Amino acid sequence: MQIPSKTECFRLMCDMKMMDHIVLHSMQVCRVATYITDHLVDRHNHLNAKMIRSAALLHDITKTRSFDTGEDHALTGGQFLSDQGYPEVGDLVRQHVVLDEYNATKIPAEADILNYADKRVLHDEIVDLDRRLDYILERYAKKAEDRERITLLWEKTKQLENRIFSELPISPEDLNRILNAENWSLDRIEYQTVCTLNSDSTDT
């Protein structure tokens, strides 16, 4: 199994010219996913923490261009990463909007953690599911059937949240407080450094 390193993820993000706010969103999703994974992995050692971290950083890899193309960024992001030689990471990215399977009783898997982490980040802020839902409905629920579909998906996400946090020593609300209090500026500095080095290497 091939999994890109953090530096390789940053290089791909730079190459795809991701908008700054999407980069920050992706970093926050990675922080949420990593925190959850780190607390689950001792009990469920089947989880591949490195794959989750990489997929979280890369889950919106084609979203910037999707504003022009109208493509489904979950599907094309998954395919892009598969084409880059990372099919397992691509499969997680493909499911970050809608999971292939929702099962309220099974042990959380990598795709579950990434999907949930994405739902907890609004732009670059870690928020609760209700606030994220309000934003999604306002932006994407243009028709009654859209609202019904999104609301149904959110009920499944809340069940997923209950399943994940039944395994954790904290509540969903604690996640906001803990992670929002941490300094994550080093990730942003590292990303800018990688982009600068990447740009310099392509110019020469």
C-alpha cells in the first residue's frame, strides 16, 4: 500500500493550486481525524493512522478546480489520487461526502473517521454538527428534495458521531474546545515552505 507523506501531500496540494481557505479547511479536518484516530487506534489497531491523515489532507484535492468544472470533487479527487498511485487513500477521499455504507453498530473504519471529521469543520473552524448542517442547507438545499436528502444524511452522520464517541473519553463538544485551543500555525508554515520549494524547483 502506497501512502503519501505529509510533505508529499502538501506538494500535491500546491501542484493543484488549492485555494488558501480550502487548504486551511483540509488541515483542520486532518487535525480532527488525527485526534479521533489517535484515541481509537489503541483499541482498534486495524486503523491505519497514516492513511487517515493523508486522506484528510487530500480530501478536497480537486475542489478548487470543481468551481469551474462543476465536477463531483469527491469522485474526481479519489480518482486523481488513484492515478497518482494511492488507490487506498483515493477510496477514502471518494467517500468523504457520502459513505458507501452507514452501519450504526460496526467498529469505525478509516472512511467513517474521515467522513465525520469533514462534517465537523466549517471553513477552518471546528464546529458542531448542527452548525455545519445549517451552513450546508443554506448553501446547497435549493430544492425541497435537496433539503430532505441532506437532512437524512445528517441523521446518519449523527448516528456515526454517537458510534465514534462511544469509544472515546470525551464528548463531541469537548473536541471543539480541545482542538480550537491548540496552536496549529506550524502546519501552515510547513505548507508554505513546501510550496515555495516546489515553486523554486519547477522554475529552475
